Amino acid sequence: MSYTSAIYLAIFLPVTLIAYQLTPKKHRGKILIGASAVFFWSLSKWLIVYLAGAIVVTHYTAIGIERAREAAFDATPDEIELRQEKSKKILRLGILLVLGTLVVLKYTNFTFMNVTQLLRSFGSSIVYKPHRILVPIGISFYTLESIGYLLDVHWGKVKAIQSLEKTALFLGFFPKLMEGPICQYSDLEGTLFNNEPLQFENLKRGMLRIFWGMFKKIVIADRLAIIVNSIYSNYSDYHGGMILFAAVGYTMQLYMEFSGVMDIVIGTAELFGIKMPENFRQPFFAKNATEFWQRWHISLGKWLKSYVFYPVSVSKTVKKWNQFGRKKIGKFWTRVGTSALALFPVWLINGLWHGPFWNYIFYGMYYFTLLLIEVSIEPTWKKWMKKIHVDMKAGWYRAGQTVKLLCIVFTGEMFFRAPGLKAGFTMFGNLFKDFSLAPIFNGALEHYGLERMDLNVVVWGIIIVFVFDILKEKNKLSYEEFNKLALPVRWSAYYALILAVIILGAYGEGYQAIDLIYAGF
Amino acid sequence: MKRNLKKGTAFLLILAAILFVVSEFINKSYSCNQDMVGDRSKNVVALEKERKDSIDMLIVGDSETYTTLSPMKFWDQCGITSFVGGQSGQQLSEAYNVFQKGIERQSPKLVLIETNMFYRKTNKSTKAMNAVQEFGNKYFSVFNHHSIWKKLVCNRGIKPVQSYKGFLIKTQVASYEGNGYMRRCHGDKRINSNAKSYVEKIVRKCKSRGIDVVFYSAPSPKNYNYEKHRALKAYAKRLGVKYVDLNMKQKILKIDWKRDTIDRGDHLNIAGAEKVSNYMIKYVSENYKLPDHRNDPSYSEWNKLAANYNKEEQLSISRIMAMNTGRQTGTKNGKRSNN
């Protein structure tokens, strides 16, 4: 059962809504937990014990941390230090348990395979046979949420949740189980536990968002997946324009799918009156790679910023480097060094978080390098532009920035989607061989499992989504404004969207259900 | 609150009305032109259009059905009217649906169930999903046939395929090189429990209506082995249903796996289907008394269709023979063709 399946939309969601509404207010949380358990079970069966374990560990670790900290307030300085140490120890143990589970389940094979390969290059004859390790759905998402929450409690930013039921709901709330967003406790605490009755306004708003997400996912992304998968699975046969098409196509597929699923997720939460943080904010309108990551998979970027970037930036190592740098190597290189020290772990974790594959690590390092370059040269660049009187807000300059950003993003996604790092480099090399755009326009694309009419739907679908993105970027599109329109206009828009999903959706005969990309991470 | 409830209900009723109208439009479109229906649903739609109470034998199953049993041969040799309601990758839930449709307008005396779908993987959520989809498809055909818009907008997508009461003539050849795939062993390959529930529903319904049921396994090295044979035989015995495993009749059928398969032992071509059909005609006529309609004027269209079929069958088989001869002598005609 995934968010776009008929059973989720036609059975699971309505039944959960009805049960939620009919249950007395104080027990509604239990309905959401029950629904989350059913949802998780439908995808990962008995692996639900890992989620249950993470909930219990997170809950009691947070309480332990808080108790250790609270006791420290009325104690002597020595006792305070002792208590803080205790709090740290509890935190470390909690993180070790939740993170350790993720690492063991996801990275054991990768680590042993690479270590044995390294040893073999030194003449060892050890052979490691990868084991089949079952990984529960959403483990990468709820593990980060758990770590973030424990750190927040340790830093005194939030109070520990005293009810196990609430911790279970925070980590296991079904709409965000498969693909996030990765929520911080402060994102949800305002609405997640209110157990408010269903509101007609929330239902309308949520359903509209769900169908908009469905449009992006099953009308556009699932069609693109057919052609993209076909090219990537035989990547060495293609060059030039087809590789470019694969890179652009995959980026569009990923954007339509991931942002579409986020619309469904946020829309589902809205049905229950729960506000979830946005995960996308028109990413292709960013000026550079740094801004792109403030608009693309926002919750991951925010998590890495809060729990990796900031702690590293204020760490003793960075402070020492700053002191050393200012004296010895000057302001510019000190800044570059500081940025490198703080950004490197961020992007290494970003790459590794996506999965135990070298192309993901390369993807992280690719953005690390680009962002470091941007951070390092930005002040100097601005000075130069000012000197030669270039208006950095001019249309032509913005267009140039967009082209540069698109090249960066398409290249990154090409490596990200490639079946391995070697394949990524092969594709990158093939991109410049016999470059021609003719195969894209001469009808050759119709041989990859999509008819011309399907391709037209993809193109028009993308245009529609980008028109809406432009309107949103210019603050000319909001639900509130839409809600002010006359009822026949609004209802016509609803019916048009629903019919577009039902009629144009790439489901049923002639299509295969496409798994959610980020659910695999 | 009441106002909102009224509004919500009105919205849903209008939506249902729109879906109903669109579904009716789709139904009309393909009743005018059957080629508009997607390949997978063609047999089901065609079955619905058969003259009431004109079919005596119904065949359900996946692609192994329409590549093995030819209703035209049944007609030609003993005047039995049969129809293949098979679909590519048919799930048992779908087979049940086809069976239901079959007995709504027809009064079959015999139902043949091809067993390959007994092993199609389904989990509980797939089962529930199928049930939801079936419900949607039953009342709003827009869910099932929504892709018809492509054929309505652009006629390029319409590819007429000649179907002979659900059977498709396949002429490709891609040899199966293995041998002895039904080697005896002791294990049983467990039948999917979700599949069982649908099979038993069909069997129960047939028994209550006095319809005979036969399980049959089409010859297919890719899909069958002795473990499945043992499990299917025991299952049929438990249900009190006759079971014909054609994989165990290799010597009688004389399937030439170098020539009679279209995809290396998954499906049969017309040359293989002819052998299987001949065997099953003999089996059915010896075990069941189904009426001979050949002299009944109301079935005259069957004679016309059979005449066309015979011509096409002969032509196709001779083409396969020529291809095979070409391969043996190493000529250009021997080029393998894939489905």
C-alpha cells in the first residue's frame, strides 16, 4: 500500500478518517497510531519491531536526558558537570542504538564488501558474500527524526515527550513514514497532538493537495519513469542527446514524483488538521546550488544544518582552526577552511543517507565541492561584478544563473540515478560523444515504451506544473485566493483535476506501478 | 456543519455522475469499435458481447489460455461453442470476474481453468487492492479503460487484432533448448492461498449450478515443473475437480520445443496450440456431453469464422514449418523471431 494506490485512497484513508472522527477526542491519537501500524505492516510486515524499538529507545532516552538535565539546575557546579556528563552519556547511548540499527541494516554489506575489496588489493584472499538484510520502510527518515529530537532535548530546545503514545505518533505518523518530510519535533508539536475534529475546510484543502500530488506522480512522473528506466538500464548504448534526455528526464521525474508525494503527504496530514513542513519550494528558481538546497528536500537540508553543520561550526576543532588560520594564512583561506570543515560532514552524510553506494557518496561530494566553491568565491565575485557594473538582478544575468544551475542539477542527478559510479562516469563521457538532439525530436523516443500521446501529456503536464510554480514564486497563487472564487469555478477546477488524474494517469493496462523513489532510501 | 455535509454530498454525487457519464461514453466508444479496447481487456469485452446462452465451454486463465486452446478447432471438430476469457497476466481475482461475467449472460456446461495463475504472487494488500479496483471497474469503466482517450484523440493507436473467440494465432518461433523439465521429485510447490480462495469460489459456484470444472496446465517449461504438478494434482483431488496436466503428456502431444514455442518455452505458437487443442478436444468429447451446434442455423457465424480460421491456421503453420526447415538448412528464413 503506497500513497498513490487505490487501496490507500479509497479504503485506508476514508476508514481512518471516519474512525478518527467517531472516536472521543482523547483517544484519537490511538487511531492515528493504529492506522500508522497498519500502514507500516502493509509495507514491511514484522520489521515493524524496528520502528517500535526506535520509538521506545527514543522515548526513554529523551526522558532520561531531561531528568539528568533538570537535576542539574539546583546542583553545585561539580554536580552540574557530572549531570551534564550523564545527560551526554544517555544521549550517546540513545543515538548509538537508533543510528546503530540503521547502520547495521543498511551499511553492513557495503562496509564489508569495500573492506574485503581493499584487503584483496593487498593480496588477501578473503571473500565476502553479501547477506540479504531486510530493511524496514522509512528507517532513514525516522532515525534522523529520532536523533534530531534527542539532540533538541539535550540542548534544552524542546521538552521531552512524557507520553509514549505521543512519541510513537511523532516518529511513526503514517503520512510521513515512506518519504518524509524529516520533521523536527518543533515542526509538529503544535498540531500533531491536538486531536481536533475533522473540519470541512481542512478536508477540502487536503484533498485538493492530494489530487495535485497525484497529478504530478501518476500523470507525469510515472510516464517519465518508463522511458528513463529504459535508457538507464542500457546506458552504455546511448550517447549525446539521449544521455542529456535521460539526465533531464530523471530530474523531472524525481521532482514530479518527490514533490508530488510530498503534496499527498502534506495533504493527508491536513485532512486531520495537522500541519507538516514543506519539503519543496520551487527549486528550479534558485540562483545557485546553495539556494537550490534550501528549496529542494528542505527537511533533509534543515536537519543537516541543525544537527551537523551548526554543531561542527561551533566545535573546538573549527574554533582552533579559526585561531590558527587568522594568524597564519589570512582571512580568505581561513573562511574556505572553516566552510570545508563544516560542509564536508554535511555532504558526506547527505550522500551516505541516500544509500550504501559510491554514486551517492560521489553525489554528496559533488555538491560539497560546488557549495565550497560558491561560498569561497561569492564575496570576490560580487565585488568584480560591481566593479564592471553588472546588474546581478538583470534578466539576462538571472537567465545565465538558471542555465548554470540546471547544468549542475542535471549532472548531479545523472550520477545519482546511474546504476553505480562507473556507470555515472560512462554516461558523463558518452554525453559528449556524437552529440545530437535529433533522437529526441525525430520520434525515436516512441520506441521506449511511450506513445506520442504519452509524451505530449508529459510535456504539457510539466508546463502546467511550472506555470503553477511561477505563480507560487511570485506569490500569485494561494489556496486562500482560490477559495474566494465562485463555487462553480472552484468545483470545476476540482473536477478537472480529479478527471485528469483518473483519465490521464499512467496506471492500469499498459502501465506498471512505479515504486516511490525516496521510499527506497 | 449540516451545510457542509450537504455540500460535500452534492460534490461527491456530481463527481459520481460525471464518472458515470464518462464511463458510459467509453462503453459506447468501444461498443462501436472493439479495437479501441486495450489488448488485455479485449477478450473480456468480447465475451460480454457474445450472443446470450451461446457458449457451452468457458476457458479462464492467463496468456497460457489464448495460446493453447483454440475454440475454432473445438467447433470444427465437434461443434462445441467455447470462448477463451484469458488475459495476459490474469490474476485469479480477475479470472473470477471473467467467470462471473461469463455466467451472467451464458450458461456454460464446462469451465476450464488454466492453473498457471494459481502461482501468481499476490499478497494480502494486492488482494485488497484488486478488490477495490474490481469494484471501481465494475461500476465505472473509466478506471479500467481510461487510456482509451489516446485512441479517441489519435487513431494511430488502434491496431486491429484478429481474435478467434479469444484465441490468438501466434506465429513466432524462439526455441526452448532445455529438456526434461518435468523430472520426478518429491517436493510440492505450495499454491498461493489468496489464489486458492478465488479458485474455490469458482468451483463452489460451478458445483451449485451444475457446471463441470476442469483444471488444466498448458505445456510450458518456463512455468511448470513436477513440484507444481504434484501440488496441483493433490489440490484438484481435494476439491473433487479433474486435472489435466499437459506437461505430463509430452509423448502423446509431441510438442517440438524447437519449433512450437514463441518465447523459449513460455507460450506455444499455433503449431503447438494445434496439438494441445486436438488433445483437449478428444478429452472433452470423451468425458463431457456438450452439444454439437454445427447444424444449428443460429450459429452460422461460427462456420464463417471457422473457415477464416482454418485458412489462417494452415498458412501460419506452413510458415512455421518453412521457418524451421530454413533454420535446419541454415538459410535466411531461419532467423529467430522474438515475440
